[in-house]
Amino acid sequence: MHYRYQALQEIDRIRDHALLHLEQAREQGNKIVGIYCIFAPVELIRAAGCIPVGLCGKKEEPIPEAETVLPANLCPLIKSSYGYAATNTCPYFSQADMVLGESTCDGKIKMFELLNEIKHCRVLHLPPTSRNERSLRYWYQEILELKDFLEDWTGQEISLTSVQREISRSNRINQTLWEISRTCQWDPSPLSGSEMMRIFEASSSTPHPESLRHAADRLSQEVAYGKRYTNEVASRPRILLTGSPVGSGSDKILQLLEQLGAQVVALENCTGLKSLFQTIREDCSDPIHALAERYLHTPCPCMTPNSNRFDFIRYLVGLFRIQGVVDLSWQSCHPYSVESSTLSRMIRERLNLAYLHLETDYSSSDTEQLRTRLQAFLELIDDNA
């Protein structure tokens, strides 16, 4: 498409200037909380007057340093996250006053023990299932204890009104992101998977989420306007990318798919649509309980059973008219790897779609092998079209 989205450039600027805004916020007395995962309740962090910011963990460069402490056969996301901290090469980690971790896998839990020697870490401990009231009560108590910690740490009381305000703001922002994502229903998609990834990355790094919402609103209008002026007819396979988190530096599968001519119209992973899985209830008299409900039902493989993920993928397949699903597992990411067989059966047998599971790491050593497999996968979709 030859239409230029000025608002997308503005979203890039918001992401690129995030560090400057964080420095200004610290000068004004705001505390910065580094996070790695979408289980972190950012609404509660903001209600405490703090700024949540996503930390680095998507590039290969710091992994060798991490492997002097961590085992080599560990998930590259964990090694990269620790390596950035150990080498002090993540500017967001440098700005953060503390890190809020989560118990989404055994490797991360043990990594946070080591990370705590570099910077204070507090870990949210998740229940193993989201399917019963006992789990919700446990998780609700965990969120309450985080509220108490943030109040003691900042010296600022967190009112329920402030939490409700942040819930409303998050819902508005997520609704805008969802509306932009839904434009990828069109054929051809007006936004590439790489462009959507940039938008989601901006949402995790900016200390001023309202500025992102305004830019995203303008982007949605530009996309709709630009659609009227293209006569492009799409014949490229429509792909859903699911599995382990991807981002700038760990997006080789996404890049290869687009180089080979596919339309990646839905990114289901944690750094994509999964964060928009549900809105937070605003009609709840206890907004902390509303937060607990919403975050507990995040469709993550750390939960067993993880039916929410499969339900969400089925919904996305229908919404975006998906023709093939690529399921990415980082090496030694056992929760996603184990789920791949169940997901394969659902995609192939129940939905009658092409499915490809790929296991790789952050390096480029297997790029050509991956290219060959993806090329064959896309040809299979074309043959069955």
C-alpha cells in the first residue's frame, strides 16, 4: 500500500521519546516500576503515582553475558532479560526504581532471585489455574498485598477512586488498540504485522498512555480514509502468529513471513492481542477485585487448563478470516511447546486450517532453514485456496 500513515510515525516518536519522558518523570518525583509481563496490573501501579514501563528482553546481544550465570539451555527471553540487567544496557531497567515480576514459569521465578541482587524485585505469585473461586480469592489477596506494598513504598495512599479512574483509562486505550487491530480484517490488510508490533511496543513503553490513545485514534481515521483510495486486490495468505512473545530484535519469524509475501493480520501473543483479551469491569464496587478477575483470566499457558487461549484463537481465526496459524515456541519455553500438540489438533482437525509449529531461539543461525519451512507452509495454503 502506498498510503502514508502520519499517525504511525507519531506513535513511533512516542516510543522513541519514552526514555526522555521517564527521565523527566523521575525528576518530578515519580517512581518507575519495570515490568516484563502482561500479568502486571499497570492500573494499580499508576494509581500509586508510579509509572510502569516494559523492560528489555527481546534481543540476542546480552545473552552471552547471561549464560555466565544462567544455564545455556534456558529460554532466550529469560536469558536476554537477565543479560540486559547484568550488563546495564537496557535504559528502561536503569531508570526503573524496582522490578515487578511474576511467576509465569519456573525459569523466570529463579531468574528473578538473581535479578533481585541487581535491583529490588517483587514477584507476583500466580495460582496454577484460573478455573475456580479459590484461585480468584488467592489472586485477589496477592493484588491487595501489592497495593499495600506500593502504598508503603511510595508513601501515597491508593484510593479506590484512583484505581477506578485508571481502569477506565486502560479500557479506553485498549479499545482504541483493538479498533486499530480490527482494521486488519480488511483484505488486503492496511497494516502489516510489523506495524502492529510497533504500535503494541509503544503502548508498553510510554509513560503517557493518553498521548498514545490520541495518536492511535488518528491512525484509525487515517487507515479508514486511506482504504478508500486503494484498489489493491489481496491474494496473499492471511496468517495468525501465536506462541511465545516477540518484539523488535526477536521478530525473525514475523519478518520472514512478510518477506515471503504473507499477511500477518493477527498477533495473538503476549506482546499483541492477548493483552486485549478482556476489558476490566467498571461496574464493580471493588475495583481491586475487578483487576484480579481480569488479570487472572489472561490466556497464558502458565494456567492449566488453558482453555482461554484456545477460545481466543478460535475467535481470532473467525474474525480475521485466518488461512494458516504459525505457532512459535522459544527453545526451552516448555509451557508453549507442550501446548503445541493440543493447538495443532484444534487448528487442523476442528478448524481445518494449515498449522506450523516452529521452535527456535533469538539467533539468526537457522534463518534459512526457517525460511524454507515457511515457504513450504505458505505454498500449501496457496494450493488449498
